[in-house]
Amino acid sequence: MQNSNNTPNALTHNLTLKVIKLTIAAIIASVFFRPFFVTLPAIFTVLDLINLTLVTIFYIIVRLNLATKQEITLSLLLAIVLITPTFYLSGGVNSHVAFALPLYPIFAALIGGFRESLLVTAFLSISVIITTIFNGLIPDLTGEIHSNEKSIARGFWLTISIVFSGVFGLFFLKKHTEFTDQLKDENIHDPLTGLLNRRGLNRNFSLALETAEMSSTPLSLILIDIDLFKKVNDMYGHDIGDICLIEVGTVLSNNIRKTDTIARFGGEEFIILLPNTSQNEAAKIADNLRNIIAQDKFSDFSLPLTITLGLAERHKQNDNALNMIKRADKALYRGKDRGRNCVELSE
């Protein structure tokens, strides 16, 4: 069973909790240590205390899983709520918190996604442009005096920084998604044959069983073993054996239906899932595959190979993947005992 703590949702949840803890620590540090370095009006302390209350409440909500589906949206909204009052009351683009704004699109991309990062980038860019245009109307309660020319320059570069940050966040998200998809693909595919591995098979098997149960349709599987494959490895080497495995897998894959699923089951064994297929129908498909392999030649040495196939059909009551594979495996070994190169149905 997969550990729930390793799922993407759990990882995002834990990341959100850590970010909230860091935010709480930063606000507390600001309240206690800022008076030693700078004197600001009391309203900024009030804002810090309000922000600390809001973040603490949000931490409790996230910690208790009270808004699991809305965590990302709420965290981004809260981040904007925390910084906006201070931004507008301390000079807008001249504010001491303006330097943090370009971090927001990256943060949105990391914990949210493309849409969240795009919305945050657009919101912040528009806000900075508006505060730059109306800079003379924005109060600076810190008592600083700023020239109009410098305010325009700061607004311009701040907007550029936010847009660049948004583009970088989206680029990072794209690369991360590509890398994650690649890892997922490698995680469910056999590196030698390119077919599904057992992990990929299990995923498809679960879906196939669920579909068969809900629709009351048959589901069959074929377990395939290459006959006397050890002799190929012993006589020609494992490199030639690997080539034979690849070619056999390709032939099998090219001669099944689009709705079927093929996977490398291990060693020289393959397995095929056949949805909406009875055992008798599966036997015809299996025999066709057996004939195709027997008539073909493999590797540069034109080696003749044969396969033995064991079949099993899903029972209507209390059946599962493991039981089906066990029945197909028993049928396969009966076929081996019969002399190989045959199709054997499960009992």
C-alpha cells in the first residue's frame, strides 16, 4: 500500500504548513526586533498583530484539514492580504516590502500551478502600475520622502521584476511537470522492452477489474512464457536474449487490440489484459499470438522461438488480480507439462 504521506496532495499540505510556520516566525520577529532598528508608527505594529492572528487561524485550519481543497487558493489570497496594507501605507512602489513582491509568482507556481501563478503575476503587475501612476496620492506613514522620478523608475523595474518572476515561475513549473511526467513514465514502464512493468500493470489491472465489476462484462488475461529461453541466453549470451525479449514484446504488442494491455511480467514472461473478453474469446486471441510467434524469427541469428500461454477469466464473485494471475500461472505450467507451444485454459 502506498504511503499517504508521499502523495502529491500530502506533500503540498506539508509544504503549506512549513511556509505558514516560517511566516508566523517572521511576523513575530518583526514585532519584537523591528523597534531596535527602526521607529515606525503604531499602525504597522497593529498590522503585524492582525497578520499574526490571520496566519495563526489559517495554520489551525490547514493543520486540522478543514479546507483541504481550498488550501492553495486560501494561502495565495492570504499572502496578498498580508502584504497589501503595508505596501499601500508605506509608499507603494517605494515601500520597504516591495522587494518581496517578485517572490509571489514563484511561490504561486510552486504550491499552486499555471493558473495561480498567472493570476498573481497579473494582479501584482496591475497593482504596481496603478500605484506608480497615482503615487502622489499614496501616503507613506513611515515619513520617507520620495521623488516622482525615482518612484516611476522603481515602479517600472518592480513591474519588470514581477513579470520576469512570473515567466520564470511558469518556466520552472513546465520543466518540473515534464520531469515529473518522465519519472512517472519510467516508474511504470519496463526499461528494456518499453512495455508496462508490474507497477503499470497493477494500475491498469485495478481499473479493468473495477470496470468489469461495474459493467458486468468479462475480463480475461493471458500469461505468456517464452519456451526454453534459458538456452538462448546460455548459447548466444544475454545481449541476444534481451534482443529476443524486445522483439517478442514488440510482436505481441503489435498484434493485440487497442483496448488490451500488455506488460512485461518478469524475466521472459509477458501478461496481456483483455477487457470485455470471455475466456473462449481470449483463447482464439492467444492461439493467434502463438502462431505468429512460432512463424517468426528473432535477432540477427534468426532464432525460432515459441511461447506457451495460460488463460484465466475473472470470476463474477470475489475475484481479484492475484487470484486471476495464479489461475493463469497454473494453466501456463500445465501447458509446459504438455510439451509447450500451446494455449492452456484455467480450470
